[in-house]
Amino acid sequence: MTKKRNEIKSFADAFRGIGILFRRERHAQIHLVIAIAVVFAGFYFSITDIQWLVIALTIAMVFTAEGLNTAIEKLSDAVHPERSEKIRDVKDIAAGAVLISCIIAVIIGCCIFIPYL
């Protein structure tokens, strides 16, 4: 395969991964619905360019955390399918990272949208 073809395949694989995340993972679907609602609220309230930038980065942060959490969970299950306290800790830490990103996202959302209410 040529280098260009490899790069195109890498992008296709990444888009496939995004599709898997949003088609199969319930929490990612919930985050997507919330992100869409936030975008609509942003248009409704005509938020500033800087606020849009913060919203976009916040949405990206949550989706990235959710994607990494999902990847860690799937890898953990594949490597060690039986119950393990160490694997449980790894999964809980990854889930905790998602929770932290969600808490920060809510705080940012409140800081941006409460003044409009």
C-alpha cells in the first residue's frame, strides 16, 4: 500500500471507531444528545465567539474522555475477561476521568448560559 493510501485508511479506521462509539455506547449517545442541545442553546442565545470556542473544546473534551474510557474498557475485557480487582481499578479510573470531564462541562455550561437566563 502506498503512503497516501495508508493515511486514507487510517482516517477511515478512525471514523469507523467514532461510529462504533456513538452506535454502541449508551453514554456516548447521551453525551451526543446533550451536546446537540447545548449547540442549539448556543444558537438560541447567540453566544459569543469565545463562548463557542469554549463550548467546542468542552464537547471535544467529554467525547475524547468517553472514547478513551470505552477503548480502555474494551481492551481490558479482551485482555482479562475474568473478574479482576486490578482491571476493575483501571476501568473505574477511566470512568472517573469521564465523570470529571462531565462535571467540568456542566460548570462551564452554567458559567456560559446562566447569564442568559
